Amino acid sequence: NRSHDRVDVWGVIKHPYDGGKTWETQYKESMGKDGYPGLTRIAFINRDTGWVVGTKGSILHTEDGGKHWMHQKIGYKEYSPSEVYFINSQEGWITGTQYGEHWTGIILHTDDGGMHWKVQHKLSDVSFDDLDFRDEKFGFVSGHAESGEIGVLLHTENGGKTWSGKEFTNIGFGQMAFLDKARGVIYS
């Protein structure tokens, strides 16, 4: 039974050692020029193995429950990851946005534990905000258009080899959670 709780972190990773009464700092990221630290999402597949992503393409990986965090390279300039999801120790996805003159939502995939990332899908004028997989084949990605008035929901049935989706007007999507392939919640 794998827990995939999502927790927002803002530059500091803390871990409870006594059931949550005391929290110890495991990693601390310095503040950026804009005053905001870079870490945004965390995902663990078991008690030892996890990843953290953040602004400006940062990704950290631990194999010892967070005692040590190693930087991994995404390899894309101006890419700001918004969500990370791994189904096992090797295979995972990151969603995010590449900023420039216009936004480009990008889904990245790894099959070697985050050592190398490849683009699975790009969509112009969109920011990808969240992703959720039910198994190694079936997953969802949500986001919103640069204007903020169109929500985007993509899904895959083959592990991200192909993505298809829908646009929804007058709403920009953010986070989501799916119980199975047919039932879920998405909100802005």
C-alpha cells in the first residue's frame, strides 16, 4: 500500500521523528533573488525513496528517508516544475511550465530514477499544474491557459506515450485527485 500524500514545501524539508511532536530540518534551500525559495512539491514512494521539485528546474532525490538529498538535473532552461509523481523507484513524471515570451506546458518522464528526463508532451500557451497516475499506464495532467480563462485536462492510457484532452472555458484548473480511471475531483 503506497501513500502518495502531497505536501507543499517552501525551501525547507522537515521530518518528524516522534510521530509529529518534533520536526527536524533535513534540507534547507536558500531564498532566491525574488525572495521566494524554490521547493514546491514532494512525493515519496516508500519511507526511504522520494523526490522534491521546485522553481527554476530544481529536483532533489533521497534514498534514505531524507537524511541526504541529491540534486538531479532536469536539463531544461527556464522550466519551473509544479508536480512530481513516481510509480516506483525508476519511473516518474514531472509537470511544469517553461517560461519565455509565451508559456509552454511540458510533461517530462524518467525511467531511470530521475537521472535523465525526456519530454513526453508539450502544449503552447498553457501552464501544467498537477498530475496524478492510477497505475503505470493511466494518468491525468491538469493546467490552465496563459489567459487563466481556460482549464486543460489531459489523460494518457499508455504511460504518457500519447496524451489527449479537453479544454474547459471560464475556469483555470489547478489541483486534482482521482480515485480511479472514471472518478475524480479537479478544482481551481
